[in-house]
Amino acid sequence: MFIGGAWTGAADGRTRDIHNPSTNERIATAADGSARDAEKAIAFARSAFDSGPWPRMRAQERAAFLLKIADLIDTHAAELATTETRNNGKPLREARYDVADAANCFRYYAGLASKPLGQTFEVPDPAMQTMVVREPIGVCGQIIPWNYPLLMAAWKLAPGLAAGNCCILKPAEATPLTAVRLFELIAEAGLPAGAAQLLLGPGPEAGHALAASPLVDKIAFTGGTVTGRAIIAAATGNLKKITLELGGKSPCIVFADADQDIALEFAMFAAFAGQGEVCSAGSRLLVEKKIASRFLPRLAEATAKIAVGDGLDELTEMGPLITPQHMERVLGYIAAGKAEGAELLCGGHRLTEGALARGNFVAPTIFASTRPEMRIIREEIFGPVLSVQLFEDEADAIRIANDTPYGLAGGVFTGDGAKGLRVLRALRAGITWLNSYHPTFNEAPWGGYKQSGWGRELGTWGLDEYLETKQININLAPAKPGWFRSAGQPAASDS
Ligand code: NAD
């Protein structure tokens, strides 16, 4: 852990073995902190924020630090990508993309740090000059999941630091390795002690301590909806600011007038990129009924040929699930789909041939003939399981797409641009695509409607979530207000 500008183990000496999900071999041993370590990090962050240089520094100087971090990530990109693949399992080509995106996120917020944030305006009182300034919120606890370990760290740290906050990052238990490396680079960039700290440990201990502490001003959380609720409950003591990026059950909608080849590959990409361990995954495929009998067999045939394997193999297209426990959870959903009577089009089992037997590999799976109440339609599986729903027309597609407690993302495929825009506007979701699925931009807001979260990350919206808003009123012509008669007598003359 990186606490108070120094590397340290857990206060009670506890450690955790870190595994490669392709082989389940131990690849590292990490510190495993507790509430005691969280309290130490919080105390450092508190004093760094209340009296340290970081929040008081010119925005241009903070930006220079962020640019240095971005450059260091680029310099070590190959090594970071390999570490990400070894720890998370995702194919190298995805890890390389994440690393480049993480560097660009630091660069984007370095640029934004010094851009105009305040405002002046005229108020009815001509003597009053009123202005609005933006200031950092304070100590920010940032709790992230295991599916994009480095990228999520960048999405949290870059805007938090750009705004002048003192940040404590808490990665997921299973995937601390690229975060540790990132903090080595942050230390090399020379950030003042306490501006950015790395806390490792179990969510219910180290994470909970951040959420519950009266000395933490904000929690930014990405993870599951159940954990999101626990964080809200823990954070009520001092009414922390909270942003939440939670789960999804997002629709990918294919109309009969779409280019079928383009829609087919995007449907696969939406569901199986990142092994389906992606919050915005298109895990429900909505297909217009009249093309289903042609579209679905082709989709199943292509999906069955996805190259599943060790992410370090350049030919691998889909990697293993993060842990044996998570694999069992996903296999449990597959069993539930079968038991509830859905039709299995492909996959539906663990992969154990040869070297795959050592890892947490599940065949990319598609279920058709589903009913709306099935668990595979309603619940986030967070694995390579795609559930198909058929629709009659535009109105039916919109109704089915929105029939979920989540509202993170959605994609529409059609050759009719006006229809596409109508459907996107009708989706109750924060991130949408027409004739595409998944591209994410540092410039654009990321977040969900309904139970997919609170607030937005990325873009100017993401910086906003790390800033307080202060109005300043300056009286340019001071005069007695004349409100109280007792204060109305002129002061006795000294003469
Ligand atoms: P998780 O909720 O189990 O864990 C996320 C983080 O929260 C981890 O760091 C964990 O240690 C911590 N945590 C767990 N319990 C805690 C508690 N009581 N108090 C404080 N912190 C606690 O999620 P996960 O299994 O790591 O990730 C999968 C989930 O993340 C999925 O639901 C997925 O949809 C979601 N996700 C959302 C986005 C998004 O941007 N919306 C992005 C990635 C993942």
C-alpha cells in the first residue's frame, strides 16, 4: 500500500495471494489492509487536504503532475498491459487498449484542470459583485472493481486529483497489481505526500471504513448494486457526497432493416468483450422476430468459434473469469437458464480441454426462447452469457428494452436513422449507441439511469462530481443595511 507517501504493508501484517485467472497460479502476494490501515490513510489525506500543498497548488501545476503520470503510463504501457492480463485474465489486446485509455484519461483531466470553471453574473443589487468559484470537495475515497483495474483507477484518480482533492484508491481484492504499479509511477511523478494513496484490503473492512469515516468527504464507487446500497448506508453519518457506477442488464437491439453482418459482430462484441464482465455489456439481445430464424443460428455459429484461452496468447479473443467463485456463480446462472426452460443455442458449460482445465474458462453462451421473468433476463450475470428476447415492432422493442431495474447502456442497429434516434431517446439509459456498441470516450459522460447509479464520470461532468460550488458576494459600496433601529444611531463622534 502507498500511505502518507511511503510504501507499507498492512498494520497487522496480513497478506493476500494474487492469482492469474487463466491458471489459478499465485503470481504475487499483496498487503491486505483493514480498517486500521484505512484510518491511517484517512488521517494523512485529511491533513494533506486541510494544510498540504495539493489543494492550494495552481491548477497548471497539478496538471503538470497529471501529464507526467500519463507519460509514465505510456512509457510502461507494454508492461502494464501484460500485468493487467496476468491479473485480470482479459486478452492482451483489450489490456493494451485499457492502458492507452488510462493514460489519455490523465491527459484529458490535466487539460481540463485549468479551464474556466467559475462564473460571474449580475444580481439585482448594483453594489454587489457576485461570483461562483469551484473548489475541491476534500478527502475522497475511491472504491473500484476488478474488471478494469487500471482504467477504473484512472477514471477515479485523474478527475479527483485534477480538482485538487486528496484521494484514497481502494482496488478490488483480486486485482491490485496494476494499481500498485500505477502508484509507483505516481510516486515517481513526485506528487506531494497524501495527495494520492493506495489502500488494499477487503471491501467490508477497508472499503467500509472509507465509506463510514466522518473524515472522508466523498465516496466514488464503481461496483455491484448491492455494495452500492451498503456504501450509501455507511456514508449517512456525515452525509458524504456519493457517486455510484453500478451494474446493468443492457439491451442490444437489432431491427430487421439493420446491416445484418455489422449487427451480428457487434452483438457478439457487446456481450462477450471482456468475458462479459463489463457493466455496460449488451447482455440482452433484442432481435426483431421476422429475422430471428436467420440471425440467431449465424450468431450461435460465430459465437461457438470465439477463441477462448489465456489472455497472454495473442490469438485469444476471450479470457477466463476472474475467480473460481465467480465462475461458479456464472455457471449457476447457466444452470438456472436451463432449469427455467430457456433454449441453449451455444456454450452453456465450463471449458476444461487441455490447459483450460486450470483456469476459470466458461464457453460463450447464448440462450433463446426466454421469458421476461427468467433470472437470466432480469439479473446481471457479469459473465459470457447472452439472453435473447424477440420483439414485434419499434414500440415492443422499447418496452422490452426498458423492462429492467437497470439503466446503464443500450445499442440500436437499424438502417433507418430516424427510427434509431427515436429508440435511443426512448431508452431509459445513460450511455447509448446507434449502429455501434461499447466505444467509450474520456470526453463523454459515463453513468446510469435507475438502479445503475448516481452521477456521472468522465468529461466535464466527471470533474463536476469532484468539485464544490461556492458563491462569493462582494459589496462594492459598503453602507449600513438600516435593518435594526438600535443600530441606527450614528457612532458618537470622537471629537
Ligand atoms: P463489488 O461491488 O463486489 O466490489 C467493488 C468494490 O467494492 C471492491 O473494491 C470491493 O472490495 C468493494 N466493496 C465490497 N463490499 C464493500 C463494502 N461493504 N463497503 C465498501 N466497499 C466494498 O463489485 P465487483 O464484483 O468487484 O464488480 C462487479 C460489479 O461492478 C458489477 O455489478 C458491475 O456491473 C459493476 N461495475 C460497474 C461499472 C460502471 O461503470 N457502472 C464498471 C465496472 C463494474
